[in-house]
Amino acid sequence: MIALTPTAVEEVKRLIAKEQKPNLALRLGVKGGGCSGFSYQMLVDEATPKTYDTTFEQDGVKIVVDAKSHLYLDGTTIDFKSGLVGGGFEFNNPLAKKSCGCGSSFSV
């Protein structure tokens, strides 16, 4: 299970509303790269799932995750912090053995 905090839900809803398109979702993923081995991916995308995607909804936000990424993100909580320094989405991933200083990459 992947969870969004209430502040993350608010920010995702704001980003989706800004696009002014129907049928948008939050797509989460993991790709190789970054200073710790894997990088988090997060984007507003069409809610239509592709083959092997998992789709679920939390507080009115549709979330789509591909099967491979879901293995690395299971149990993750995503928060949003506002601020000039260090603001943005934060991933709290219990599977990450090591994270980089900025929190955008991790290793397992």
C-alpha cells in the first residue's frame, strides 16, 4: 500500500485541477539512476492504466503505479512540505536502506 498524507492529497488535487483536463491521476514510479541507485518518479498523467499497472484511489485522488515500481514503493508514505528551502514532495519509504541528501533517490 502507498499512502498520501492529507497535505500531499491537497497538493496533488491542486496540480490536477491546474491541468484542467478530465481523467487525470497521480502516476508514481521508480527508475534506475540518481546518486543512490533508484530515483522516484511522480507526475500527473492520464488515469487510464497500462498493462501491469495497479490503480487505487485515496481521498478522491486516483493513483497509478506500474508493477515493478510497486515492489519498491510498497509501504511508502508521501508527504508534501511547503517552503522556500526543502519544500516539495517527500517519500518516506520503509524499504529504502539508504537515501541521498535531497531524498529524491534511494537504494534497497
